[in-house]
Amino acid sequence: MTREETSELREFVFKITILGDAAVGKTSLISQFVEGSFQEDYKPTLGANIVRKDVNLDNARVRLIMWDLAGQEKYQVVRSMYFQGCQGALLVYDVTRYNTLDNINTKWLRDFKKHVKKKGAFILIGNKSDLKDQRVIPTERGQELATKIKASHFIETSAKLGENIEEAFSLLVHQILSDHGVNL
Ligand code: G3D
Ligand code: MG
């Protein structure tokens, strides 16, 4: 058999959520990530933007369905919908505001764990790394929290400059694949 015949393309669909306080940069991160292939579907009743992007790996294609909060108020009411069928989460704080870090463990991760019964992958992101003068949370504090909450990875990003965006999403995708026992 030739290589072409043995290596068929595998396809996956993953739903992920992006969680964190208002204005930490959730929507900006997604916009940067999807860039050219922007596919957005606003669901007013859910208070959510649902954005799709296909990620091409060596011999697999992963369709990512990303749920992004549009306004935090509705979230309390519809959060079980957010997490239904969800395989992973990006937990985002803002390196210029301490309370956004505190809320990761006390609010966002707690909700994720409560609603996602099956093993769900999550990574921790410290966003706005470009705001060097306003930064109050050192990298080590983020790393510490990631270890404490057993996040599979920690990464700092700048949605403004487009730094580490691909890397962040890629870390989550690979973690989900590995959690599902997929070896690519
Ligand atoms: P949210 O979806 O989490 O609520 P947004 O956050 O993506 O709407 O971003 C909130 C504000 O932070 C926006 O500014 C956005 O431009 C800014 N922002 C997001 N990411 C970064 C970043 O990495 N660096 C910097 N410097 N700013 C960022 P405005 O002024 O439009 O409200
Ligand atoms: Mg937003």
C-alpha cells in the first residue's frame, strides 16, 4: 500500500469555551485567531458569539466551535448551555488586573468543572502582555496558579500584537486530542 492509501484524513469537531472576566480580551483573542476565516454567529438568546475555525494538522482536521460570551450578564442564566458538549476551555485573565486572576479559580474554573462532567481540558492564559508598564501580575504568579489548578498549560499572550495566539489554541487542541487518546 502506498502512503496515500494508509494515511487517511481524520476529522474532529470540538466545542470549546473562552472564559474570564469582562474586558480581559476574550473576543480579541478569538478575532486574532480566526483572522481571515472569520465565521461568527451571534445567538442573542444565549448571549453568545459562536465562532468556527478549522485547524489543519498533519493528518487531521479539527473543526473548533468556540463559544464566546457577548456581555456577561446573560451567562448566569444560560451557562449550562455554554458547557454542554464542551471538551475544553481557555481561562483568560488580564495581567494588568489582579481581580481577573482571582476570579479564574473562584468563578470560571469552578463553573467549568461543575458543568463539564467528563474530563475537560483547560489552559490558563495571561493576556495583554504588551502592556508592560501597567502589568501587576508577574509571569510566575500565573504559572503558580496554573500549577495549583492543574491547568494543562500556561501561556501569556497579546491579542493586540498577535503574540502567542496560535500557540495558545494549539496547546488546547493538542491537549483535547491527547485526552481523547488520539495519537497523530
Ligand atoms: P472581552 O471579550 O474579554 O470582554 P475584549 O474583551 O476582547 O472586548 O477586549 C477588551 C479591551 O481590551 C478592548 O479595548 C481590547 O482592544 C483590549 N485588549 C484585548 N486584548 C488586548 C491585549 O492583548 N493588549 C492590549 N493592550 N489590549 C487588549 P477597548 O478599548 O476596545 O475596550
Ligand atoms: Mg467579548
